[in-house]
Amino acid sequence: MTRRVALAAAILAYGLAVLAFRPHPTAGPPLRDFEAYYAAGASWNAGEDPYGAAIWTHERTLPGVDARREGPLPFVNPPPLLPALGALARLPFGIAAALWETLLILALAALLVAAALIADLRERGAWFALLPLALAFGPVSSDLALGQLALLAVAAAGVAAWSLSQDRAFAGGAGALVTALQPTLALPLAAFARSWRALHALLAAATVFALGWIALAGYAPAAAPLRYFALLRAHDAAERFALIQYAPSAIAFGAGADPPLASAVGLLCAAAALGAWWFATARLRLAALPSFVLACALLPFAAPFFHEHDFSLLLVPALYAMRRSAAPSARAIATAGALLCAIDWLGLAQRPDGAIQSLLLICAFLAASIAAGAARPDRSTAIAVACVAAAFVAAALLAHGDPAPVWPDAMRLPPPPLSGADVAGAWHAQQVAAHMFDVDALHAWLRAMPLLGCAAIAWATARSTAPSDSRNP
């Protein structure tokens, strides 16, 4: 009965959040990030460089784009994605966007199945709670709203992880191949490299990816691997310390550290995350699957490039840690960590009028977690939830008096002219004009909150590992 009431509460809270308490809409086309994917595909079809100035000639014609106040939104995904985007770009933008959103919804369904299997969610009734749980998880809803490829990559990573843990090499390799379209999110799959069968599947996926890339580069020089890596370095330099970055180095810069110190903080956090993963895997003799889950939780500390929507990767370890933690204290910490990752903390400052919606989404996520048998309404969990609630109230109140800028709304001047093919430079100039590099301790603290949640989930994951979970595959 408790789970049924919790499921009803989750559905009600989510319904109120999306129907009655939506914040003011932001300007721009539907599925804002799909704009760059579609324009990159159109550039590819025209024989132009999708990583250069040509992308803006297509973006500026899309419905909802204000060419008087905006500049190019860059495309940075690997070239093997371009033929698929080119096929979409042959359709009208509205139809292509609808097809893309349908693909993301299917990816969400695959992610839910993979997450349930990884977390050993066996009760049939609990599966009904997975959809409101995922939709109320802030990064997942951001992926759906923005049309972000990250959701497809996360779903593919979850499918690959489960398949490799079950010695299904073909499905595991196929999942890894799709995840490689967002390379950073594929890194946790290295946890399976200890098994020859899994290693062969990963190497086969990497080989297919590389050969396809090389063949593509022979067809279009813009897809050359060395050129692409140079572009990545340029975009990393252009956005390294921006407000939309959640890497520890960007947060340190936002708190007031100068660039060398902020970079050092990022390197130290990356080394600590890698060391913690290696130590826990070896010391606890983790099997490949829990080691993968732990790597997912620690990845935001090690990745040099991490956005809010990339935290959708944390849905799998959050459900795993809450579900598998036996001790009440570990389960409470896992629940607190899941809530910290589920909240769009920076969004409280970027859209202060959306605080009520965020509160309802938190309630929906917590209720759905209880309905799924992941979180439990005991004393320890109540204390943990109360701590997160207090942090949320403080953040909402402080953010109301210190709003954060949003691109492109915060740009009061026309964007600088696009010189040559330097899209990275133009993107950096837009970010500067939108005050994305301003030092603000509150905004840094807000971005640090999901990282605190990642640390809590990582600890609970390691703490919940029982001897039965630690067999080598």
C-alpha cells in the first residue's frame, strides 16, 4: 500500500510540476541543442565544414533563432555522427526534431530497462515507478527538453554495461559503439576490460568506430581525426571555465581561483577520482558491473568537460546505490546523493520563478524512489532528505537575489562577427558577452552540489558491495 500511495504521489507531483508550475519559457527553437545537430547535418549535406563557420549559415535560418542577438551554437561531437545527422537534415526542421525526440524517448525506455536490471529491480510493481523517477531526474528532463545526444549515449552505456556483464558481447559492443558518439560518457565501460570476452567486444567497437571515421575522412577532409582533435582543444579552451561547465576546475574558477590554480584543482580532483576508483575496485575486489557503476559516479570529478545534462549518467548509479544499500545509513546517504544529482541547482539561479517546479520534481523523484523500493521512509532517510531540503530552500532564497545568466538571453549586444572558421572563438566571445565567466561564489556552490551527490553515491556504491557482488566475471 505504501508503494502505491508513493507512486500516486509521484505522478501527482510530476503532473503539477509540468502543467501548473512551469517557469517562463526561454527563447530559441524547440530542442535547443538539436539546432546544432541539424545545422551540422545540413552543412555536411552541402559539402561544407560542420565544425566551421558554415554551421551558422544554417542555424540562423532555423525557426526561433534570432540572428540579430545570437551567434553560432557549435557542433563538437565526433564526425561518425555526421552521416546520420545529414539524413535528418534532409527533412524539414520540425519533422526532424520530432523524429529526434522520438529517438530520445526510445533511448529513455532502454535506459530504464538497463538501470532496473543493473540495480536488480525484480518486483513488477516497482517497474511502474521508473518512468516518473526518470522524468523527475533533472538531467534526464534537461536532455529531453534540449534534444541532447547525451541521453542516447547514456542509454547505450547502460545497455552495454548490462550486456557485457551477461557475456553478451555483440550487444555490449554495439552499445559501446553508440556511446562513443559522446566519448566522455564511454569511459566507465573500461571497467569491463578485465574480461577477455568483454575486452574483445570493446576493441571491436573501437575498431569499427575508427575505421568508419577514417573512411569518412577520406570522403570529407573536415572529418580528419587530427583536425577534429585540434578543434576539441580549441573548444575546451573556449569553454573551460564557463558557468555551464560542472568540472571541478570550472567551479574553482567561479569561486575566485585564478586559471592556473583552478586547473590544478581540476587535475587533483581527476587524480583523486581515478585513485578512488582503482583502490575501491582492487581493495573490495569489485566485479566489473559494480566497478562500472562506481566509475559512473566518479566520472564528473575526472572529466574535463561536463554539463548539467551529462549527469543523466548518474541515474544508473543512483538507483543502484539506493537499491543495493543494506545499512540504513548507507541507504540514506545514497538517497541524499540521488536527490542532489536530481536537482538542477544552477537552474534555481537561471530561472528563479521555477523554484516551485523544482520542488515538485524533487518530491516526485523521492516518491517514485520509494515506490520503486529504492528509498525507504525510515528515520535515517528522513534526516538525509531534511538536509537536502534545507540546502534547497537556502539555495532558492539566495539564488532569487543573485540570478545567473542564460545564453543567449544575457547578451545585450549583437554577437561579434564570425571571423573565418573560428567557431570556438565566436562561442567564447558569446559566453563572455553573456557573463558566463563572471566570478560568483553562489553560482560555484550551486554547481558543486551535484558533485557532492556524486561523491555520496560513489561512497554508498562501494559501501553496499557485498561479497556476492565481488566475483570476477
